[in-house]
Amino acid sequence: MAATIEEKSSAIKATSSTTDSPTSPEKLAERNITISMHQLGVWKLKVAHSKSPFYMNYYRDFSQSYPLFVRLTKDIYNVSPRLFTFYIFSQIWGSIEEALMMHLSGILLRSVENGLKTGSPDVWGIGSAVVARLACSLFAAFMSWQGELALAQLRTRVTTNFNMYLMSARLRVDLPTSKDKSSESEATPDNAWYSLNDIISFFSSILSALSQIALIFHLSRSTGGPLFAILCILRPVVSLLGTRTIWDKAAYGYVDNKDYTRMKSLTEFAGGSYRQDIISGNLGEWIMSEFKKAYDKLTDVTVEHPYSLYDRTETPYRDMMHKAIGDLPMVYCALITIMRPSHFSLTSLAILQQSSTWLGYSLGTVFQSSETFRQAVTNVRKLYEAGNVVNKMSDGAIPYPAPLSLSEKGDAGEMKTEGEKGMGFELKEVTFTYPGSQSTENALSSISLTIKPGQLVVIVGSNGSGKSTLIRILSRLYDPTSGQVLIDNRPSSSYLVGDLHRATAILSQESSIYPLTLAENIGIGYPEKSNDIEMIKKAAEEGGASEFIKKLEAGLETRLDPMQETFSINLYNDKEHPLSKELDKLAKPIDVSGGEKQKVVAARTFMRFYSGKVKFVAVDEPSSALDAEAELHLFQRLIAARQGKTMVFVTHRFGHLTKFADVILCMKGGRLEEMGSHAELMAKQGEYANLYNIQANAFSAGGEAAETPTA
């Protein structure tokens, strides 16, 4: 038996020196709780006890959860009214089924008992009872069968519906908010179904207990009277009220035994991931020796979980008392039999005893499922809170591109819009730090620059200099921590975010292949034309992806990851089994090179160009896995498509782009170190010239021309 050391909250309070402590007297008083500490085997457990009566806690939980429960019920009912109604009916039936079956059994057995006593059985009564009992059994079996079918359908519809709800909520979240840990949601589509099921099961347990109590009082009218009914109910009630349970309390525990922790560490050490070190160091004997030492010290201490240890007692007296109380109905029946034999029914006694046992189980389920009920309510709250996340970036009201004023109409009087030559930018003292960053340095510091519409800008700099961060600010994936970003002479925050993103194409080394067909991976660049195969083929050609796609058996319909779910039973290590061979033929992930993936991403960008809405192109090292020839062809195609677009390239390579650049930005340590043309920056002999010469000298040292050095 595990020793239990219990220190009441007063002991904890005595160690609290400030009101900032979570367990300070002030904090505990605010929540109206006390805290006890227990050593249960290797576990140390801290339990919060509410000072309010337990029934007040249930009332508070119910009143707080009622609006959420109603909302969830309405939402699930709207998914499928027919299936939901059947689900509720099946739950009600399940709650009263046991009591009803006991009642019918009691009628049948009393008819038989009376027949045996009188010697003249009531054939009609017995036959009716048999038919009723059999009909009830058949209906119960039908409900069970039909319920499994209907509930599987309802669960599928509910989880799919809430999957769409959560997916829609996630898709509305902007990038800064998605990086904020406080905005992360633990809600899943299954939460909706399991939460409703747990809540309904909780109330079903209450209904089941009430039906058993009603049956007991009904039967006791003919056997023993109300006192007998009370004695039947007494044991489960006393047992539950007199048993210490953790399920209705807030608690946490942790392992507080160095020998047990030592054994866990050595068990982990002996695992497969350290196998080479163990063999090469000949550590096997040492591990076993140390494990045995820790085990010998732990022998008399239990390692059971606190869930099973918390309700145990130091002495058997409580259990003995509960057993004695459980026998009181039998004692009472014995006394009734002696004093009034004619009032005694053996059948009623048997049914009462069975009903009393079932009542104990039902009441136990009610109390033990209270924690499940609370967790279900918490999950429902998380589910709906996931759809109420407020984005950190404010949305504007002006569409992009915005129409110019009437005074700026064209020669023919037609209305012009901003961005016809491309998107223009002006940054004024822009400083940026990533949310939650632990760095003492800003990602960007005091950046001021102007990019004119239609310009081709190249950003260079060493790793970590802020190049990619500047691209994210220009693309309005993030807003600056301080300073101002103007787009076409208006604050970037004044535009509709969705319009800005539609007018922006980002081609980055971080861009991914989506779990879709290659045709969809490319076509999604222009969602309205995602089914236009000819346009997709043209984009694949522009991005350099068409050649390798043609070599694939399914071509554009290829899924690199088919998302094929499989399972097998009893086929392990039996590769010659016909089913194993069929299993091996199922679609498997296709591995392509990094360069081929980058070509698909580039094709997606060209597809985006076809929409005619792109005014800003951000190209952030998209060719890291491409060979020199493929990279040159990609840049040439991008530059050829620059009409009506502002293009900003981030690169470590100085040859292909800098000679085309209208402006070169040289970043260092999050600051704009230099800005100008290639000739101007080389003349300064500053950071840009230093980076250029490092690459040029590397090639010159190898005997190669340094005209177009690459990193």
C-alpha cells in the first residue's frame, strides 16, 4: 500500500511569501479553494478542493455550459435532423432499457412465483409477460443495430461539417496571428462529436440512475415499503459520498522519485536509438547493473498511476462499512420474513438487489463522468473560440488597385487605376521584430527607401541580414513594428489585405508542393482557371517543369503524395502473400528532386501572372536547387514578364540579376547598408563591393572568369 502524506492548504499557505504565488492565500481565497498535497508511490499529487458544496459546483458548471451546449446541439441538429433525432432517442432508450427490462423480468418472475405458490399458474399473464420481455429484447437488439449504422453516418457528417468550420477559421488567420502561441487552437473536428457524446452520456447516466430509483420505489411498494427502497439506495449513495475521488477536482501530479526516474532513463538509454554507442562502448553490463540498483531501492514503492491510488484508504474500515450497508436490505428482508411472511416476495427481492447494484453503477458513472463532462464543455468552448480569433493585422477599406481621381483620367477620359506600371513602395523608418522573438536585435532597423512602380530591384546581403524579412513587409505578410509602409502613396494598412495579396506573387525557396495533383499545384496560382489544362501546360513550360512532368506516368494528374491510407492484418513479414503483393501495388509517394519541385512552384507563379492582377513580384532565392542553366532560364523568363509589374529579387548570386537591376539594396544586420546601381555601389568600395569581390575572387582563384560570379 502506498504511503499517503497529506499536507493541508495551511501548510502550503505558510510557504507562500508573496501574493504573486499561484498558491498564495489571496489567490486561493479568490477561487474559494484549498490545496492538499499527497505522495502516492512515486507520484507527488496536488489537488484543489472547492469549499463550495459539490452540488453547487455541478450547478455552476451546468449554468456556464448551457449556452454552449445549446449552440452545439443546434449546429449538430442542422447537420442532419433525422439522424440527430434518432441519436437522442437511442440515448434515451439506452438510459431506461435496463430498468425497463428489469421491470418486465419482475412481472414475469412474479407471475411464475405466484403460480408456484398457488399451484395454478396464470397462463395468460405468464404468456403476456414472456411476449413483452421478448419484444423488448428484440427492439433493444434492433435499436443497437440500427443505432450503430445511424450514429456512424451522423458522426461522419458532424466531423466533416466541423472540419469545414475549423478549416475556414484557420484560413482567415493572418501570418502574425498564426505565429502567436496564444491564438493556437487545440480544437479538432472530432471534438464536436466526442464532446456532444460525452455531454449526452452524462445526462443519460443521470436518467439511468433516476429510472433505477423509480423502479426500486415501485417494487418496494409490494416488498418492504419505502424504508426498504431507501436501504437499497443507501449503499451507492454512501459509497459515492464517502469515497475520495479525483475525477471532480482540479489536480496535477509529477513523478518525484529519483530511483524510478533513473530506471526510466536507463530503459530509454537501452532503446534502439543509442544502440551503436552501447555496442561500441560495451555498456550493456553497466546499464543492467545500474538498473538493478535503482530497482532494489524502489521495490516497496508502487508505480501505479495516481488515478487508481488516490481513492485508496489506509485501513479497510470504509470498505467494510460499505459492505455492511449493502447487506442492510437483506437484513431487513429477513426481519420482514420473520414478522410478516405474507408480505415477502423472493422475486421482488432479487430484482431490487439487481436494481440496487445497477443504481450504484449508474450513480458512480454520474460522479466519475463529471470530469469528462467538464472536459467536453471545455472542448466545445475551444471549438467555438477557434472561429473567433481576431487577426493582429488590421484590414483596410480601399480596394487595390484603387481608381485614380477624376483629375487623373486618361486622354480619352477613361478611368485609370493605380499600379498600372506596377506597385510602388515607400518605407519610412521601418523597424520590425518577429512576434515572440527572443533575439535582442531587430529583424529590420530604421529602413527608409523608395521603390518606383515597374522597377527591378535586387536585394543582396549575408545570411540573416533581413532580406527575406523585407520581402515579407513589402508583401504585407507582416506589418512593421514601427515606421510606415506606403503603397502607391497610401498607407499599406488602408488597402484591403485580400486585394494586396491578389496583386502579389511570391516565388520563394520556402514555397511548397501542395498535397494535390501537379495540375492543381500549378493551376491554383490562378484559381479561376485552375481547370484550364492548356493554360496550365503553358505555365509549366514557362516554369521549366513540363519536361519532367511528361516523364511521369500520370503526367499532370500525378500526386507526389497520394495520401493513401492503408492497414493490414496478419501480413507482417509475409511478402509472398497475394494480399501483400496487392498492397505493395497501391499508390505510394513519388520522390522528385528539389530542383523539379522548384520548377513546379515557378510554374505556379507564371500561372498567377496570367490573371493580369499581379502588380508586385517578390522572388526570394527560388533557385537554390536549380542548376546554373535552369536558374538562368528562370530569371530570363521572369524578367521577360516584368511588364506592368514591380519585381524585387533576393539573391546571393551577383551575375544574372544585378546587371538588369534598376536598384540594388545591400542589407547588413537588419539595416539598409547601401542602395544604388552596380557601378555606384562598386565605386563606394563598401559592403556590396566586399560581397561581390569575395565571390569574384573565389572564381578567379579557380582559374575561371569572374564576370558573373555565383555563390
